[in-house]
Amino acid sequence: MALVVTKFGGTSVGSTERIMYVARHLIARQQCGDRVVAVVSAMGDVTDELVAKAGEVCPEPPEREMDMLLATGEQVTIALLAMAIHSLGHRAISFTGSQVGIVTDAGHTKAKIREVRAERVREALEQGRIVIVAGFQGMTVDGSITTLGRGGSDTTAVAIAAGVGADVCEIYSDVDGVYTADPRVVPAARKLDEISYEEMLEMAATGARVLQLRAVEFARNHGVTLHCRSSFNDSPGTIVREGDETMEQAIISGVTHDTSEAKVTIRDVPDRPGVAAVVFGMLADANVNVDMIIQNVSESGTTDISFTTPKEDLVRARRATDAVVAELGARTWTVDESVAKVSLVGAGMKTHPGVAAQMFKALAGAGVNLDMISTSSIRISCVISASEVERAVRALHTSFGLDSDEISAESSPACGEVN
Ligand code: ADP
Ligand code: ASP
Ligand code: MG
């Protein structure tokens, strides 16, 4: 008898029909003898709609109130799913994040989980119920509702899986696994049978939104095995686990892309010790996340500094950059929102020289200009123009031999259209 934590994303619970389907799936699992927990997201695009509504009444909503609003989306789904299971003659109970003891810090809109007190889940499982938990939300020690950042239901599922000691955490979405590239962009992308935490972390960090980055970090830190699979078919998905010698090691595991960041450039910053510390210190104090950084060669005692930041941090970034320019006596600053990042990820890079050269050659062959470059031991990322990103991803996918041999209606990835 296995203890299974499942997670169903927005598309998987996007209608009452889909909720009935998930209810039947969970009941069937329980009837096989498993103890079953389901973590669910808000239905369809509900979270996006709530974000848009907030914008209609307040250009910069207080983050505490934003969390209060966004947490309602998941609460609708848990109640409907528990009712659906009830209507099919089985026992289920729904819980909000705070009711299952997901304790977070006070970082509203992207709170971090500090502790999971999973007794209520365990007790309900002991009583033979299917346990339904609202994803994406938690509570601070002093009782404020928090959310875990977009895509955060994945992290809820992993945290609950760690908290109850589940045998596996199954992440169901509209795609049947982790692919060598986003199957919506690269029809020839291939599903990976397995991938290491290390590579999945880099893929999630660079735009493969099939798993939230924090969920992968949590899974690695707590040794939770993940199985990413489709809620629209039964095919085996992708296992994410600790890499070892039994895992096939390709040089390149995937090509990812991300259009969610903007590039900020500060012009004519004085070139003297301590300047970068002031710039990035002031951005950090303003809670602005910074990804890539590039500093130009100094000419006549001044230099330009560029950095990328999530577009969702831009309001704070603009304000902080204004203050930086005033503080340092820089000339001005500009923002470019039409940039994208394309990345190659693969553990084999550590031991195979020449990957960067091949990447730059493939991008040059596709006529793509490089704006910024950054690397880790198993990743190379380039900032390019957003209008060229799909062409760049496809060129890299082909250049590194990742294209599937056969692209047919049957073998092409299932993005929600299979049922
Ligand atoms: P959910 O709403 O269920 O959490 P998401 O939309 O967050 O699902 O994640 C699934 C989507 O991730 C897919 O529809 C796919 O377009 C996208 N995606 C991006 N990169 C990849 C990749 N490398 N492999 C699989 N899916 C990917
Ligand atoms: N509903 C939230 C979102 O859309 C959390 C999630 O789906 O994982 O980001
Ligand atoms: Mg998601």
C-alpha cells in the first residue's frame, strides 16, 4: 500500500467536468489500496483573473491583500473536488494551507515554507479519507495568509509529501512529462524518462515552468521523488530524482527559454570600488530579484551596468534604480522589456568542452544576436531579443541532436488535447 501525494494544476481542474474526472481518478487510486492526498491549483486561469482584478482597483496592491485575494482561487477547487468525491459515494475532506499547518515566513506573494505540521493530513488518511489540500498558500506564525509565488502548488505538494513521508509525489499537468524543450515551442521535443534534481533545478530556474523551482529545491533537500505526468492520459511521465550512475547522462538534457524578465541598464556609473555593492545593495533592499549582471569596459572613468530582473519586480526596480542614479551621480537608466533568455542545460557539459562554442555558432547560424551571457557548471544562458526566442530554441534543439526522429500526431507531446 503506497502513500501518494498527487498535484493537479489549473488546466487539470479547469472545469467541473475536469474536477469530476480527477475525483474518479483519486477514487480509483484509493481502491487500488493507496492512501491518497491531492493538492490542487485554482481552476483554469482564475489566478490570472484575480491578479487582473486587483490591478483594476489598485495599481500597486499591498502584498498582504494580494495574498488574501489569490488564496481564494485554490479554496474553490478544494471544496468542489471534495464534493465531487462525496457525490461518487466516497469520503474526502478538504483543507486550506493553514489548516494543514503550512507555516511560511512573512514574504507575502513569494513566501517560503518554514515548517509543515502534517498531523491533520495523517489523521484524515487514517480515517480512510481522500485528503484534498489547497496548493500555493500557507500562513505565517502570526496568522496572516501567504502565497508561495506563481506555480507554488507544486511546492505545496512536495512539502506535504515530505511532511507525511509519501512514497512518491506525482505532479499532473497538461503535458506528460519533462521534455527536452517546451513542447509548445518545439514540436520535435522528446520526453525525458528521468532527470536529476541538479538538471531539473537549472531547467526550472531558466523557464521550464512544468515544475516550480522551489518545488525542485524542496524535493532535493528532502529526498522526495517526483513523477511529472499528464492528467489527460496514463502514459508514464518523467521521474525527477538524485542523479547516479544508473541514470543515462546526455551532454545536453534540454533547451529552455524565459520571457518573464526585463533588462535594466544604468548608464555612466562612476567606475570605482564599491559601486556595484551600492547598486545591488539598494536593489536587494528594495526586494528586487536580480538574475544576470554585466558591466561594460570602463571608458573615461565611467561604465554601464546592466542586469535582468523579473518583470513582476519592475515597479520596485524602477524606483530603486532612480534612487541608485541619484546616489551615484550616474547619467540615466533604461529598461528593455522585449528581451528573452535562452539556456542549454546538461550535466555532461562539465566534462565536454566546446558546448558554448557550438551554442554560439548555432545561434549565429539562426541570425540571433547575443546581448548577455552567463554560465554555471551545467548551464549556459544567453539574453537575446524576445522576437527571436522561438527561432533560437529550435535552432539549439536541432544543433544538439535533441529533435525526435518521428514527429507524428501520435508521438507529438500531449498538451491538453488528449483525453
Ligand atoms: P500546471 O498549471 O498544471 O501547473 P504549467 O502550465 O505550470 O502546468 O506547466 C505545464 C506547461 O509547462 C506545459 O504546458 C508546457 O507548455 C510548459 N513547459 C515549458 N517547458 C517545458 C518542458 N521542458 N517540458 C514540459 N513542459 C514544459
Ligand atoms: N494558482 C497559482 C498560479 O496560478 C498556483 C499554481 O497553480 O501552482 O500560479
Ligand atoms: Mg505549474
